[in-house]
Amino acid sequence: MEVILADNLGFCYGVKRAIQLAEDSAVPGQVTNTLGPIIHNPQMVAKLAENGVGTVNSLDEVKGGTIIIRSHGVGPAIYERIEAMGLNMVDATCPHVRKAQSSAKMLADEGYQVVIIGEKHHPEVRSIIEWAGEGAVAIETEEEAEALPRYGKLGVVAQTTFSVSKFKQIAERLIDKSNDIKYLRTICTATDQRQSSAIKLAGEVDLMLVIGGKNSANTTRLAQLCSDKCKTYHIETADELRDEWFDKIKKIGITAGASTPDWIIKEVYKKCQKK
């Protein structure tokens, strides 16, 4: 049985940076927390907790110490509150997310109706909305795009990990919504590369394994894209592998989301080689 790794998989720059910042912030005897899971990977979050970096879901839970802004980013009101509370802040917002936030704010400041193409309940999208102001709208389907009214000026940005092909399909439905449309591409290049290499590999194998948190949007999207090409399983760890999956399988492809640690990928790869 042949096991092939995708050309682009696992930690992206933004996630590596966030994890490094979190690890560097752990100081013995000092309380350090991330505001929400720093990335969408339960195993990495648990490892950080073992090393002294906990997780809180709200600033109401914080009494002092260091608070880390997770890779998905937050809105301006959170920064203001952290400053007012006198907390030590470490900003681990992904630079690409920061670009999307800045782009949305710029469009809003220029008088454009801001539309974010992405998962409206995802923390990154919520943070972009907060930077764009109360009038911003998030959509994630072509039907939602069709339902929008016409605007005088329309500015469009995207969730950094959104599907490139899906973004194009939705964006096409916005063409008739204004005579003045400005598209600012905010999908991360690494996301594009990861999706492209996963799709290519899925077309060459009998089975794809997509590794990453079940709560990870970009990993779930990889699994969806691969499932269009071949049998695909979305797993978090090697413990989820089942012998029956590999019956009559000659080639296995492996990819992983942007928040999947290398050690988990290696464990899955080694276990597959023994099949």
C-alpha cells in the first residue's frame, strides 16, 4: 500500500506564529490564558494547557495576568476592554486575518456596504464584521448573495480560509448588486495552495485522510473538497483509523488543516504505512 502526503499540509505561518507566541508567553507563577482556543485543534490546545497556557471564553473570567488574542482575531471593543482592565496582552492574530480586518474597515470608512463571504458564525468572520461596523453583512451561499438588495457602493472581502472556488461562485452573484463594486482578495495564499494540492492528490488515490480538528473550518473544507474526488475520512488523530477503511485500497493520500500539528500527521502517516 502506498501512502502519499500532500505537497502543502499542516501548520500555516499564522498558526505557527500564534503557537510560538503562546508558548513564549507561559511564565511560571503567572496566569496566562488565550481568549478562546488559540487555534481549532483540541490536541494542541491541551498541550498548551499542560505547559501553563489556559483558555477562557470571556474576559469576565479573567482576573489578571496575560491574555492572548487568538489567531482568529477579535474586534476593536475587546482591545479597548483589555486595556481598561490593565491586562498584559499578546496579540497572536494571524497577519492575514489582520489584513482582512483592515480591508473591511477601510471599505466601510470609504462608504462601501461591506459584505464578508465566509461562515457567519466563525470567530474570524465575527471579528471582521466588528472591524467593518454594524452595517456589515456576512454571507456563505449563492442563495444569500442573490437575496441581498442593490447597494450604491459594495465592498467585498472573504474569510481567509474560505474555498477559493466557492468564493468565486458567490462573488459572481454579487455583480448585479451595485454599479460600484470593490473586491479585496483576502483569502490566504497558503489556504489556496493547501486546497489545490489536496484536490490534486485526491484525484490520484483511492482514499484520502484529512487530519485536523472537527471544529476547524479549513480542515472541514478540505474534507469536503477531497470527498468530491474519492472516499474521504476526516479524522483528528491516528486512533480514529479503522482497518476496514483500507480494504482493497492501494493508494492513500494524506492532507491536514492549517491548525494540525506535525506530530499528529506523523502518527497517522506511520500507522497507515503499517496497513
